[in-house]
Amino acid sequence: MQMFSTFTLLTLGGTAFRMALNWGLKTHTNHSLNIPQILAGGLIVLAGLPELIKPFPYPLPLSFTLGFLLPDLLLRRNPA
């Protein structure tokens, strides 16, 4: 039996949370959560910075942030 690292599990958890949130929004309000790629990239950089040089405290770990924002970085959607 293979064990997964904490980074992998948090990334999968962030992706699952994003998928569930999008599904809930789509079924109840017919909207979808879209974050611009530049903002997604900035949040990933902010999550990856060491605590000493962060401009403000960011509570989520890099792996969860990466999993949550991965669809926005990989897929390009039209705003219409």
C-alpha cells in the first residue's frame, strides 16, 4: 500500500473542495467560480513565500492553494 505525502493530500483536498463548490454554485445559482489567472498566480506566489517576507499573513498552505486554483491556471475560460 502506497502512502501519499501531505502535500499531495492537501492538493487533492483543495481540488475536491473547488469541484464541490463549483458544483454547488452551478446547481443552485447557475454560476461558476472563475478567478483570473494573474490573481491565481499571485495567490500561489504569496502562499509559497516564507513567513518572514509575507506582506500580510496568508492562512492557507501552498498545497491547498495550488489545488484550489489549479483549474484556473490550467484552463482558460471565456467570461461570457
